Amino acid sequence: MPSREITFKGHDGSDLAARLDMPAGPHMATALFAHCFTCGKDIPAARRIAGRLAALGIAVLRFDFTGLGHSEGEFANTSFSSNVEDIVAAAGWLADEGMAPSLLIGHSLGGAAVIRATEELDAIKAVATIGAPFDPSHVTRHFSDALPKIDAEGTARVCLGGRPFTIGKSFVKDTGSAALGTALGQLHAALLVLHAPRDETVGIDSASQIFLAARHPKSFVSLDDADHLISRPEDAEYAAEVIATWAARYLDRRPPAPPAGVPEGIVRVSEADREGFLQDVTSGSHLHLLADEPLAYGGTDRGMSPYGFLAAGLGACTSMTIRMYARKKKWPLDHVRVDVSHQKVHAQDAAVASTEKIDRFLRRIVLDGPALKPEQRARLLEIADKCPVHRTLERTSHIETELED
């Protein structure tokens, strides 16, 4: 997955550090990701979600807010409103690059910020929030003991997540007047709310308030027992898959024309987990599958194995070929089912003149249709062998076919 570091000017002219994750294949949409309070663009959840979306054809820009991570500026001088302005600035940079975002994704306080930023970005078609607070002032409870000092002296040094930050009075005042009710009621984009019921940082009641305040179209998806930072890889991957699938209904994800001579386009397989075997398999703009290995072979069993895909191709092609012929003949075929199993066998066992092991596919075909005549069933069984995938495989494999009652 191509990824490059870029900088753009934030709300106060400071250089903000960002990373643009581009799809390895066709670029079909662009998303902008806003991180959680005092986090950064490179936290595991942001990296994983951006990576999965890029594998699905959606470019993702993630950046550090002013004064955080590798971005310039003073965090003490920032506020919730400045975060919103930074998001608008990021969207402007993308638009100048010819890839204006149509999807906003915000994590925690970043989720509240993208809701507010949508008011200023007409091109946004969809907004997804992850563990977002309905009331941005919710974050002040993490340093509530410092609020008197901030009020009296203007700033205070606080420890958040084991790191020191200087919080300014403007930040506290701004978040206190930033409730999202009005913005949600006027939201011109589809909304997806993702939240974990056991989130101890931002309670599930915030998700309920956000969902109820928004207009349709809106959706809510539970992240079950995920933590607030979405630190487990499987939770981040699930969130990315849900966002991509949901957003496809609202984004204009038109793939470019396929290469000459390849009418079906390119099937792209991209590694999703370098520690295991999980793979993203995409074809076109809307088709996404997972390939994996069983647990016994070191995989996570979240998708079909490569041989499973091969068997599926044979079974699907067989069924389609039979249906095409029956439809042409106007025969009373009600339903087709093809069961395919695969194994490695010695060539002699498959009556093939070779001493090596070969691939053996056993294909059991069920033809439902009480009105089908015996000779029609026999002919359809013959037609099964005309399947193009069958012809491709039989050059190096042995395929047996049985007709079940």
C-alpha cells in the first residue's frame, strides 16, 4: 500500500504533519481521519483503519492536530474549534490535490470535530464516528483537578495517558460551548456511529445522544467489547470493514475502465496482517472478500483458504454454465447446487498416467426440478464439463463429477 508523508498549513499557519495512505490499485474515494484527544495520526487504530480502507480503494489522509505528534504549533493555544479548522484545512489540501474527501472519520474527540467540520464541507457524503462524545467538554473530566488552576492562571500542566500537556483556558471554555445537537440536526451527510458498550472513557450514552440527534440516513454499530482506543487489531479491522461497507452506499466509488484485454478487471490481493495470513481480496469497487488459513495452519480462519477460492470458482462457474444452458433450452430447472471438495492424490488413483501427486476436485451436483426428464439431467451433467473454469483446471488437475438425486 503506497503511503507518503506530507505537510499542510493548519488553522494558524503552522505546518501540520500528515500521512496519505493511497490504494495500491484504483483510487475510488478519499477519506479524512481525525484522531482522538492528545493522540496522533500514528496510533495503531488509525494506522490499521487507514490501511484497510486503502486496500478497499479509499485513500485516507490522517494528520496530527496543531501542537501534537510531529505537527508544529502550541497545543496550549488550541481548542476544539481549532481542531475543526485543522480538519477543514486538511480537506482543502486534499481538494487542491484533486482528491477532495467525501468521507470523514473521527475517533473520540476527533469524531465530535468531524461532525462540526461537516458544516463547512459541502462535498462530504458520509461521516463515521468511533467512540465520540456528544458533549466535547466531556474530555475535561480527564484533568478536572486542574480546572481551578486553569481558570485562575490561564493554563495548567496536566498528565494525560502518561504524557505531559499544557491545557489552556480557551480550550476548556470552547469545549464547554461545543455541544453537537445543532450540528447533528443540520448534518447534510449520512452518519455512522460506532461505539463500544463497555467503553470506560466515553460512555455509550454519548452514542445514543449522537444517534438520536441526527437526521436520517444514520446507522449505529456496536463494537462489542473493544476498548476506547480500539487497540486490538481485530477491532480496528472490523471497524474499517464496517465503515467501508457502509460508506459504499453513499460514495461514488466508480473504478476506472479495466485494462485492454482484461474485461473482468484485476483481482487484487493485499496482505492485511503481516503477522498472520489474512488477505484483502478486492475486485472492482464493491467486491471485497477475505482470504485466510485455518487456525490449525497458523491463520485466523476469517476467510476462505486459497484452495477454497479455487473450489468456489469451479463450483460457481459450473452452476452458472448449467443455468445458462437450461435457460436457453427453457427446461424446468428450479435450482442448482454444486458441492466441491479438493485434495491431493497420487495420479494413479485418479487414473492419470503420471507418478506425481495431482489435485483432485470432486464435484457433486444437485439439480432440483421434478419436471426434468432423465435425458435432460444427463445432458446438464455433460454441460457441467463445458464450464470454462473446469477446462482451465483439467489441464493440470483431475475433476470428478457426480450427480446427486
